[in-house]
Amino acid sequence: MNMKRLFILGSGGFGRTVGEAAKLTGDWEEIAMLDDNFPQVSLSGHFEVVGRSQDLKRIAAGYDAAICAIGNGQVRKKLTESILDTGLSLATIIHPRAYVSADATVGAGTSIMAGVVVGPYAKVGRGCILNANATADHDSIMEDYAHLGVGVAIAGSATLREGAWLQAGRSAGYGVDVPAWEVWK
């Protein structure tokens, strides 16, 4: 197995959750974080915070891949594009206790947490978040930077347009189309 170095943009609770999932995959030899509260914040859980987002270009040279672990979709999009501008690969982190159908597609820079189910022929874009116990059922579409909160389900053929966010407790039924950047609380 080829062990690599990963850094995560964002050292808050979700950053630690993504870090734990990445560690559990066994694919990463080193995991570090960037956070704009550095140097006041130098440790987040078990993960070292090594710089701020403005240090991205300098730090990128020492890593194999990166992922943005920030819930705000606009910020996640901006920072994900900054990662790509460095030439660094986007990591896709899939918790080992998630199920992703072999017939689904998942874009780069996406975080899929524990208990998630991604059904057959579902399409998940770049930089998406599928938080703990969420479901993207068969033939559903999550465009880039869409976000399913904890326990959220989208039914077959539902679509979340770019940056749409269904927060914990919300769902989208069969064929529902959630507009771009809309947040359902």
C-alpha cells in the first residue's frame, strides 16, 4: 500500500471527523491541518495544525493531496479551487463504514462519513459533504459543493444543485430539485 501525506483545510469538528475517517482508511501516513486560527490553534484533536489557508501554496509542496473540511459551501468551493490552483490532488475521503455503490460516481474532494449510503447510479460532485448516516439514494444527483447534513436522506432521482445544503432533520423526496446554494434548515 502506498502511504501518502494529506492535509485538511479546516481544523474544527468536521475537520477532525474527516481526519479520523482518513486515518481509518489506512491510506495516509501523515495527516495535518491548516486553519486560519493558526498559530493560536496548533493542535486539533490528534492532528497538528501547520499553518493558515494563506500558507496553502507553500505547504502544498510537502503533501500528496488535500481536502477542504469546512461546512460553508461558498468557503469550501473557494478553498477547493485554491487547492487545485497549487496543482495538488484533491483527496476523496470515504469512511470505511460507509457504503458507496460500485455503480455510483463520487467527485474529487468529497467527504463521505460513517454510516452513509450512496445508492446505485447516484452522482456526487466535487467537494461535496455527506455527513454521518446520510443517504443519497439511487439515481440522485448532488452537484458540486452540495451538502447532506447528519441523517439527511435524498430519495431516488432527487437533485441538489451546486452548493445546496440540507441540514440535519431535512430530506428531499423522489424527484425533488433543490436550487443552487439554497439552505434547508
